[in-house]
Amino acid sequence: MLKSNFLRIYFFLGVILCISLSQESIAQKMERPASTPIVRGQIVDKKNSPIIGATILVDSTTKGVVSDENGFFELDLSQFKNKSITLNIGYIGKESNSIEVKIKELPKSLGQIKLKDGVL
């Protein structure tokens, strides 16, 4: 019973985190100019089903986003002056994936990014 209550609390906190991050993302979209270096994509599983709540983080930073209810994400990289950055993509129960993105080629879409099932 106690374990079940903890799982409900963790689930509820995760939902609140996703909602707050998506609201922040909407506000950021409204404020940026058209030439902003943005990377977009969709996180899917091996059956091409969207993965909701996958994390997309810029390596060695705290900058990142969470994929939405359709697995889509959009990340503003205007604060990075490097020639390239690495995105670390992960989800519980899936193998993590790393993708190198060249800043000068942005904005662009990475298309679908498949995460393989992980070993539990």
C-alpha cells in the first residue's frame, strides 16, 4: 500500500514537471526571432509510437526540454556559441542516445529519433 502511494506521488510530480516545462517552452517560442538556432525532432520507440516525457539535454549543461504528448520537442540553442553541441536523449527503460548538432546548420529538424528498449 505504501509503495503504491509513493508511485502515485512520483507520477503526479512527473506530470506537474512536464506541464511546467511545456508552459515555459510556449512562452519562449513567442519571444524569439525567426533566425534563432533551434533544433526540433520527435522521439519514438521501435514501433514508431511517440515517447511522452523523454528528456533532451545539452551535454554538460542543465539546458534541456521534455518531449510532448506526441513525442515532439523544440530546443532553443541561441546561448551556445560553440561550433557543435551534443544532445543526450533518454527515457526510463530505453537506451540513451547522443546526437551531435552543428550550431551553424540551425534551425533544422532531426526527424524521428528512435530509442531502443533498454535492459532492466
